[in-house]
Amino acid sequence: VGKNQNSSKKPLAHVAIIMDGNGRWAKQKGLPRIQGHRAGVENLRKILDAVKELKIPYLTVYSFSTENWLRPKEEVKGLMKLLDLFLKKYTKDLIKSKVRLRVIGDYNKLPNLTVKHLEAVMDATKDFSENNLTLALNYSARHEVIGAIKRCYDEMDKESVESLDWNRLSSFLDTKDLPDPDLIIRTSGECRLSNFLLLQGAYAEIYFTPVLWPDFKKEHLEKAIEFYNARERRFGMTSEQINKETHNPVIS
Ligand code: FPP
């Protein structure tokens, strides 16, 4: 990650968003829920631009959780269709704006065509590094950790178990190529993490806003960044230690 030039006083490399409230947005307007998701997708496209303008290199969004399969069949189908649409409509655009697309989560369980499409876009954008959009699809943190432990176990002998540390374990997580999120935003007034990046977000600032996802604009993102900038991240140390401006042991 290169230096980012956003106005923040602190480095802000990675913003992660729980895009919540599409259903309520639609309900308020007397529309079917899927219209809320449609507006949510359009908004994601706009927020991706805003993140780019603010020179934040990584954006990760919770697009479909492992629990979302429990929603009515029609809604699940609609969400998959919207994902296809997003990929169809914006692939050229992603390439033009040099955005690398990644997926975290067990996306192989998505419909075959969607998987193919996702892989094609990931491949077409794999050489970009400046801007990174990661979709969490069929993702849950607990599921991810279990997968990581299984993959890690396959590679470990007794000796490596002894030396297992966070660095090593995190190299088996879906997020192995991403920096930890600095700021996690959840829209729509819910104050939960709902199984999203639980370990990676250990030191993230968490910002909750009542704004529903389709209404969440660049100005709201800027407000969240202001909140982030006003916090002192101590990483378990004291304020005095941090203010000595010694190197930061966790993020440097
Ligand atoms: C929460 O709204 C949102 C989701 C379950 C999925 C988020 C998905 C999108 C923004 C669209 C799909 C994304 C892509 C990239 C295709 P909710 O339905 O829980 O809203 P509610 O809590 O008001 O009912």
C-alpha cells in the first residue's frame, strides 16, 4: 500500500462496510425489497468512486453472508441476479478505473455462472493494485476461521504448530492479501458486527450510522472518516507511549 493522500491525519488504508438497510429503504418507499437491493448496488458503485477520490486503497463490503441463504428464495435469487448485473454492468468500468476485484467467502457455492463471471472479473483486474474492491460473498468470519485452521492444519507438522502465531494463521484467511480494516462502518442503525471480519477488525474503529445504505453518500463517508480521525488508536498501549510517536508496532 502506497502513501495515501486523503485528508486523514492517520493512515486509512482500508474501509469495510456492512451495507444494511436496503429492505427498510424500499419499505419506506412502498417498493418491493429487491428494489432496495437494486438501489444498494447502485450506491455501492458511487461509494466506490468516493473511496477512490479519498485515496483509500481498499474497500470491502459485506454483500452476502452465509446466513443470508435463509432469506426467502425469491430474495436470494434476486440478490444473485443483482450480483450478475453488477458484474455485467460495471466490469468495463472497474477496469477503466483500475479497480482490482477480489472475493472473500465461500463464493464457490454461488450459482455456477456467477462464479465464472466473478472469476473472470477477478482475473481481468488482477494486475491493478491502487484500488481494491473486495466483495464478501457467502462470507462469515467463523466459517472463514474454520477454513483457515483446516488449511493451516494440512500444512503443519508438530514443529510448525509450536511456532504458530497470528501472522501465520492470518496467511490462511480469505483476507490474506488485504491489510486489516482501519474503519468498519455499519449503516441503518444496527450496532452489531454480524460475523464480519471479526479477527481482522480487532483494532478497527467501528462507526454506526442510522442512514440506510441506499442513502449513504460521500458526505456520510466523510463524516465516518472524521470520526475515525478523532479517535486515538492505542493498540493496547498507553496514550503517553503513542504520543511519543515511536513507530507503531501494529500497523507499521
Ligand atoms: C442488507 O439489507 C443488505 C444485504 C443483505 C445485502 C447487501 C447487498 C447489496 C447492497 C446488494 C448486493 C451487492 C452486490 C455487490 C450485488 P437488508 O435487506 O438486511 O435491509 P433491512 O435490514 O432493512 O431489511
